[in-house]
Amino acid sequence: MEDIFPNPSELIACVSINTENSVDARIAVVDMLGREVQLIYNGTLPYGNSKHFISTEILPAGSYLVELRVGEKRMTKKLVVK
């Protein structure tokens, strides 16, 4: 997972993901208590760069984590919603 832009966000944020091969993945926004608040993607990511959009306008202001899961591996990036 690369950058989240813009961050902080008010309406829509974009997360870029670059993979070396196609992989089954799940991308979600979770709150600081670990509860999933928005599912962004669940399926096979293609080889290369892909962009996924997060509708931040429906989230209350605060800090969240964007979580990428591929198999047993998990990567997170912080997202701030204004």
C-alpha cells in the first residue's frame, strides 16, 4: 500500500496499491477500536498499480486506519477525516 491522498480528507480519499502479481486482497477502513466501518474492496487485485476510493464524507471526523489484508499479512495506513 502506498499513499492515501488527500490526507486529511473531507469528501473522497484515494489509496494506491502496487502489487508484484495478482493477489486476493481485502481493503477496509477501521476505526481506532478495530471495528470495520467501510469495506473498500474484496477480491483479486491485478498485477501493478491500482487505485481505490474511500468515501470519507460519510465518516465522522476523526482518525481511522486503512487496512490491506493479503492472506495472513496485514498493512495499515492512518487516515484522518476532517
